[in-house]
Amino acid sequence: MEALFPQTLFTGQQIVWLPECASTNSEAQALIVKNSATDGCTVITDKQTAGRGQRGNRWEASPGENLTLSVIWQPTFLAPTDQFQLSQAVALGVLDWARSLLGPDAALRLKWPNDIYYGAQKLGGILIENTISGAKIQYSIVGIGINVNQREFGMPTATSLAWLTGRAYTLKTLITRLLEFLERRYLMLRAGRVAALRFDYLQALYRYQEIHDYEVDGQPVQGQIVGVDETGRLMVEIERELRSFALQEIKYIHK
């Protein structure tokens, strides 16, 4: 890949490009162990053979057609209990980027905790892995996978930019812009603008304040998402009772 020149302070100023790797998050971790990564170092690959999603799920992407990258940040200003603040900032950065391509009124939403949806279809996903040292987060590896030029998927719930717009995209240009949008939101977090990030996240939250079908403990329920608590658990009102769920404790039902 040709050199990238994002207009950023530090994000993407060090680029590690790999034609193929098992996982960009794993490669990023190896760079940290070798003390070879600066703050904002970005690992990019054309072909990821064992990409990871939330809770061990596989992230599948056709080689050379999509964005698969990991950004290394050093958010030492964040306490471990505030990890979800970073998750919100990253998700919003990706959302801002997608809106810049599809338009501010596009049906783009953030599905809790940090998937990017267009309508009821998944456009991209985020996996953040944090290294905690004492009372602070020492490193965060922000893995991002976004469907760009891929047109065929094994799952009917997936979509891509090309599928939505009918055009092909130059990945280099998209990556450059994505890094810029990510850093803007990250700098908001670093400046302590947590309330603004939280507000924007809720406004973009998929199914927010709407009644939909879910599955909890193997049973179908109807509930309304009313927010996300400080630790990142999804708050859902079910039968007039407010309940909080961690990842995989509640399943979205699509009809």
C-alpha cells in the first residue's frame, strides 16, 4: 500500500502494512510487546485470515475488498472502569466517517456495544482490547472491520458501502479519512467531553427508545432500550422493570 498521510496529530502517523496476517489486533499486540509502536500506530492488512469479533466470534472479509485495521492508543487518562467511554468515542468516529460517505441522513446506527448498522444490516464492527496497568489503561488496541467493496456475503444481515451505493471505493482514501475521524472523537474523550460523547452515542443507538423483540435466558421478551450504564451494560425496560445486560446476555430478534 502507498504511504498514507492523514491530517492527524498522531493517529496513523506510524503505519504498519501487512499483505496478510491472522489478526491485526494480534499484530498490534506483538508490536506493543516489542516496544515498537508509537501512540496512534496503525496496523493495516489486505487479508486477515483469523479476524476476531466480540466474544470470540469470527470476522470474515474478502481479501483486498474491505477495511481491516487496528489502531494502538495509550489512553492513560482513562481508568479501567471508564473503558466504555473509549468504545463510545471509537464507534462515533466510525459513524462520523460513514455519514461523510453516505450522507448525514443515512439510516446509520450504532448497535450496542459498537457495531455499525445501516438499517438492520451490519456494515462494520469494532473490537477493543485494553491492557490495564494499576489504575489506568496503558494500551488500547482498536480493531475495526468495515465492509467496503465486497458484494457477496454468507450472512443476509451484512451489507457494504459498494452494495449501498453501487460504486467502488479506493481503500487508501477511506483509511486516511477514517483515521482523521477517529482521532477527532478520541481527542474529545481526552479533553473530558464525556457527556457530549454519551449524548451523541445515545442519539445514534440502534433501537433506542423503541419497543422491539429480544431473547433473554432463552425466552422471548419485548423491551425498550433506554440507555447504557457507566460500565457499558445495555439498559432495557422489560415489563416495566429496568434491567441491565452485559454482552451476550440479551439477543436481538429480527423479524
